[in-house]
Amino acid sequence: MEARVLLWLLVASAAIYLGKCVECPGEYKTCTGSGYQVWNEETGEAVICLGMGTQPECPASPIDKDGNPLTLSSTTTTSITTTTTPTTTTTTPTTTTTTPTTTTTTPTTTTTTPTTTTTTPTPTTTTTTTPCNPSPATCVNKEANVLYPHPECNCQKYYVCRYPVLGGSDLILYQYTCFGNEVFNPNTGTCTSPGTYICP
């Protein structure tokens, strides 16, 4: 009687310590005695038996044959699933846009400015030559301050009649000779080059 009480106390303490007992798997049919009995030799996991021929009780957490908590090393087989994602190749069509080249030809406008040729007529100088008769120069019938060709037929000489500076009515004769080879032109009253005036 005392043994059965002790056994119930053992079961109660195991239930408190390990959690609520559950029905053991069907392969462990009956107990062969009382106390803790190993029912899985590979793991060492034990069950609680109340006596010979009784149905064993399995604690909520595994225990060993001494009633101590048992940590079962579970072998987890991780299956590696290789998923091959099919490669989808998308070919994007290449669109080539050709912009037409517009060539604008600007017409070339050529403006021709008419050339105006102005012909300036060369003035013709008419030279009146008086036959030369050599004679002395005189102021008789001559005007004052007028240049005259010298009557000696020397084309480089000329003379002028002037009134006296101090006053008087008689003209005084002054004679001059052109510089270098210049000749006196009576038409212009100046000394000029021989090519522009032909001496008589």
C-alpha cells in the first residue's frame, strides 16, 4: 500500500515537474513493472508505469530512466530545393529614325552696278602767236601792271610797266627772265614749261 502511494506521488511530482502526462504511443503496450521504464532504446526516453501490465503514461516533456528531463537531439533534414527560374530574353526591336535632310539652296543674287565712265574733255588752249619782230621794250601805249612778252624775241623774257611808287604819271618799265628753261606764256601771264607753250 505504501509502495502504491509512493508511486502515485512519483507520478504526481513528474506530472507537476514535466507537465501533464499523455497516452503513450501504441507500440508500448503494457508496463513490465512500476516506476520509470525506457521505451525507446535509441533516445533513452522513458515512460511512467504504475505496475505490471498497466498502460504506461508518457510525460508531456521527455524524461530519462531516472525521471530527469531529457533533451532529444532531433535530426532535421533540410531539403534544399533548387528552383531554376527560366531566363526570359526579351529582344526590344531597335527603331532607327532617319530624319530627312532638307537642303535649302538660297539663290545667289548678283547685283551688277553699271559703271559710268565720265569723259572729261580736255580743254583746248588756243595759242595765238604773233610774228616776232625784234625791237626794244617800251611802255608807250601799254597798261600798268600787265605782263608783256619781251619784243626781243627771247621767249624767256617778259616785262611790266608800273607807276612810280612816289607818284607820277610816267610808267616805268621792269624786265624779267623765267627760271631755268621755262618760257613766258603771254596767254596766262606766267612762266611755264616749253611743252605747254610754243614760242613764236
